[in-house]
Amino acid sequence: MMEWIRKHDILTRVLSVLVAMMLWLYVVENNDEDTTKTYRDIGIQIQGLDTLRENGMTIIDGADTTVDVTVIGKWDALLNVRQDKFLITVDVSNITAPGVYELQYTVGTNVDGARVADKNPRLITLTIDRIINKSVPVDLEVTGSVPDGYLLDDNYVVSPTAVEVQGPESQLANIETAHATVDVSDLKQTSTMKVSYTLLDAQGQPVDMSRITAEEAAVSVTIQVHKAGVVPLVLDVTGIPGLPDSAVTYTIDPANVEIKGTPETLATINSINLGSVGLAALLAQGQTEVTLPIILPNGVTSENAPAEATVTFDFSHLEEKTLQIPVEQFTAVEGYEFVTQSLEVRLLGVEQAVSALTTQDVTVTFDPAKLGELAEGERATVTAVVTCGADDVVVLGKYELTVTPAVVEVVPEE
């Protein structure tokens, strides 16, 4: 064993370690002299940013400033000082006007026995600017050409025509336009699309958006494209109050007409309007078809367009139902009695809603204000007020009731 210890020089190695530990303990126990250490590129924390923004201001330069801090203390204390132990703060809550400010800052460290000896720079320089709003006009660039056989309407619809942006006044002053680009190479029909834009300066260069916000990230662009020489026939339809528009559909024959004219004229024509039709009047007359004249716009002609178009309406999704409403369900009117004992009411509506109707869904009454004074026993015919409480159902026709003054019973005195 001793031979192995001598061979590997174990005693010498152990002795060296013990001596080193003793020297280290001596230095720790007896080093009373202060020492210094410098920490570089420490980031700052800005306080009062919310107040600064409430004052209508923002920082446009200097927020990323770093500082160097030199600390002094005992050697063992400095062993605990690290970059993340520092808190560098500068307060901007009292700034109310734009400008370049050189501000004092504070350096804090939570390590006992270490204190700040120096800091560089001595002041932090911040550039403050006013926050403003600006309306920037949208500049639309259309690239490409529509396919052969189609026409492109040059009256593009852009919404909004100007975008509202907010940011530092000095940056917004450089903004001239909000530039958007649309490629129409594959368009074969009128299309509406969302298009992003780029804010450009007077030289057509993109501006720095890091401190700029916009209400709209994109604009809506409608590009009208027409098939050359062919336009659809359209109709203005007035629906039936109380019924959904989808309850009645219609077809137009012919659906389109071919027209001739200059390319400029054709490009301005999207459709040919036949006029207007009220569905309630059609129902009242029992009509499902109407014939309307085709009136060509000025500046165009047609070789094969008919003089009239036939519009066929489909009421098949509607159902009619007749309910006999007994007098017991009439809504009483004070001072009057109903002579009419029942009323046959026609109802129209969506199939599912009509099939579920009962007499409880219908109310019958009249307006006594429209009735003159009646003598006892006298009868009068009045306009009935008939309503239906079910959704997607309407009352058809007009109705009358016969009423008479109510008989007042006189109780004899005892």
C-alpha cells in the first residue's frame, strides 16, 4: 500500500490541496480592501410610459439605450453582483411636449456591501414626439389584363378611400399615400377583395411602421368585370312584410341579352333593369307571371334581344291555411258586443310555420275609436283588426265584423 502511495505521489497532492484551501480562507478572512468592477451594456427600464401616452407623446429614439455601471465593494460582496442584479430606471411621466431630453436615471442593486461608484453615460438622451392621427389617401394600382372576351370597368370602388393612421408626428409627416396593388389577370367576374397596402413617402419608398398603427390593415376593392356584349336582366322585388325574402324565388326569361356598342359604353353597363314588382299585389291577384318590357340603355343596340321578358315567380314554399275563429276568441272591446259569431281568416306563410298554426295564434278585434256612437240595439259593420302571432306568417285579405252596444243590466233597488 505504501508503495502505491509513493508511486502515485498521493501525499504531495493532498498537501497541495490543503495549502490552497488555507490560502483561500486567509484571503477571504483578511481582505478588507475595496475593489471595483464595471458591468457593461445594461438595458434601461422606462417608467411613466402610460402617463406619457396619456399626454399624447411617445418615445421615438433612445429607448434601447444601454449604460455601463461601475460598483465598489469588498471582494466577497462583488462575487454576488451580476448583470441581472441591476435595475436602471428613467421616468418620463412629467414630459408633456415633444423634444430631445437628457434625463437623470437611477441605478439600483440589491447586493449588500456593493455600491455604485460610477455610471456612463451620466444622462440618458430620449427623443420624444407628439402622437397624431392622419388620413392617408389610398392609391390603387391595377396590374395585368382581363382575359380575352371580358371587359374591365375602370371605375374601381375602394373602401375606405383613405386610411386613418396614428403615430409620431415626425414620421407621419413623411407619409404620402397608402399604396395597394391588384392583379386582374385571372378575373372573369366582378369581384370584391381585401387588399393590404403599404404606406409610402413622397419618393415612393416604404415608411418605417414600427411606431405607426392603422385602423384598417387592408382596404376593400371592388373590380367590375363584364363578359363582352352580354348583360343580365335584373328585377327589383318588393317582398311581403312579415315573410322572409327567401320564401319566394323567381326566374327571368331570357336571363341575359346580347348588346352592341363601343367598348367604352359596354364597360359602363352591368345589367338591364326591368323595373319593380310587388309580391303582395301578385298574391292578391293570383298571378305567378308578369311580362315586362326590355328597355335598352342609350348608346347600345341588340340584334336578337326580345322586346319583353317573362318573370316567373315560385310560391311553392308558401302555404295557405284558413282558420275559423270563434267569437269566444275575439278580443273583447269594452261597451260593445260582437254580433258576428265567427270569422273565417286566410293565412299565408312558410310551410312549416303554417302547418303548426291553430286558432290560438290569431287575434280578432276592432278599433272603437273609428266607430260612431250607437243607440241601444243598433248594429254597425266595422273593419276587423286581424293579426297572427306566429313568425313567418301573414294574414291575407280584409275582414269585417258586426257589433252592437253592450246591454247594461239594471239591478232593481230593494
